[in-house]
Amino acid sequence: MQYTTIADTGIRVSRICIGGMSFGVVTPNSHQWLLNYEDSRNMIAHAYDIGVNFIDTANIYAGGTSEEFIGKALKETGIPRDKMVIATKVFFNEGKLSAQAIKREIEGSLERLQTDYVDLYQIHRFDYGTPIEETMEALDGLVKAGKVRAIGASAMNGYQFHNMQICAENHGWTKFSTMQNHYNLMYREDERELIPVCRQYGVSLIPYSPLAGGHLSHRGWTSDSARSKTDKVIVSKYDRAMENDLEIIERVAETAEKYGVSMSRVALAWLMHRGCAAPIVGATKIPHFDDAAKAVDLQLTEEDLVYLEELYRPHEIVGAE
């Protein structure tokens, strides 16, 4: 496994991050492809055994049971707390990013994760209803209180992220160190503004949906996986640009054949070659995760990168609501 450091935080993470959205109790309103506790624990333990020390979740994933599974698994497997970098999020809750909500939600996350701090606390979206100053001061307070080591943001517009960084800078508050944005070979709209702003501030990119919900892992549009059959979010994200995206998928397949590797490995390696610190991989099978982890060793040429990118056409914005 290869490692990198998140921005200027000193927090060292594996180049692959475990996606906690795959863990939790299945309910009629949840994703139907979630791993139960035993399988979640086994996935976390195996990932750690192969050198992956970075895991991402959120207060709302599977109604909070994702955080519960992660906290319990780390205790039961004996993984030292200081050897695992835990990231979670706040926003899709009562009060969104108000100071009161942030203070309340961090306590719930800490309890579910069975820890007294999280390494990375991220705002899940931009809150149009709360003053930026209120949010940034509250997040800074968590850092000063020792409950959070670093803060990050997720999908939003470039100008919004810029304004929040400027606000923190002007007040001497903690700035964001990471951006968890929607970024993959089939969706590259953040290259226009958000990613350049992140580069300006030295912010580390930890993209979600690096395999576009599985589309970049196989030829064609659908597969026999439970996620492909039941995940309506994937449909809303990608079906509108299917014609262009199928062309890109074919290029990924051809590049994978060229190197004798999986399509997933090519798609993840592309992100790393484009400067992403640690793509978040939500695999539900250990062999799939093992394959994803090997992406750190795949060297693509500049010609490969151009070949994978050149058919892309502008897409409708997805993620930065």
C-alpha cells in the first residue's frame, strides 16, 4: 500500500479509503446492498491487514448504523484507534450546519463510533440557510476542543468553498484540509472551478463515487449486482448522460485489456494520476476491494490519460445542489 499526507495536517492515510456507506442495517428506506455487521467487520479487518488505514462514513449512513458497525468492528478486531483514520460527516440532519446542529451531531457520531475524537469531520453539503461564519466557528471549536483533528468539505460549488476558506482565514479559524467531491472519468465537472480552488489552498481530494456507482467496473450499462439493480441514486446521477458515458466506459475497458488488469483499477489509477489523494471505495466483496487497492501500483502513460479523457463532454451538475 502507498500512503500520503492530508494537506498540512500531518495525518497520514492510505491511497485508498474504505467507503462506509456500504455498511449498516438494511431497512425499507436504506440502500438494499448493505453489508451486515459480520461482513462489515471482516471487510474492515481485511482492509487494515493489507495496509488500508482510512475509513469514511457519515452520521446518516444506514440511519447511523454505519458508524455503529465501524466503531464496534474497530473495538472487536483490536485495531488500535491511533492506527485508523476515521472520517465522518454532518449536514443531512436537523439544523444542517448550524452551530447547535454541529455540536449535537458530533456527539452522536462519537458515541456511535465509540471514540472520543474523529480524525476528519466533513460538511456533507453547503448550507444555504446558515451563515458561513457560524458554521466555520463551530467547526473550529471542535478542533480546539480536541474532538476533531481536521475538517473537510464535500460536494459544493467552487465559489462556496472559496468563500468558506476565506472566512476561516480572515477569522483565524481552522480551514478545510480535504474535499470529498463527486469525481470520476464519467463526471469531471469539478475540473472547471472546484478542483482549481482546492489546489489553490493545498486541499487534498478524496473523491466519492470513483467508479461511478460501479459503471466504470464493467462493460455495458448494467450488471447483475444488487446495487446495479436497486440503487436509484445511481440512476439519477448517471443515466442522463449514458450515451457519452458508454463511450468512456469502452475506453476504460480497452485500457484495462492493454495492461491485463480490471477496469476498476484503471479508473482508480486515473484519479491518482490526476492528483487525488485517496479515492473512497465502497466495495461489498473482499476480492473487489483487494483489486481496487492494487490501483496504487498501476502506472498509466500520458497517452493513456488523454485516451481516457478525450471523449468527455460537459455533463449536468450532480452533487453540488
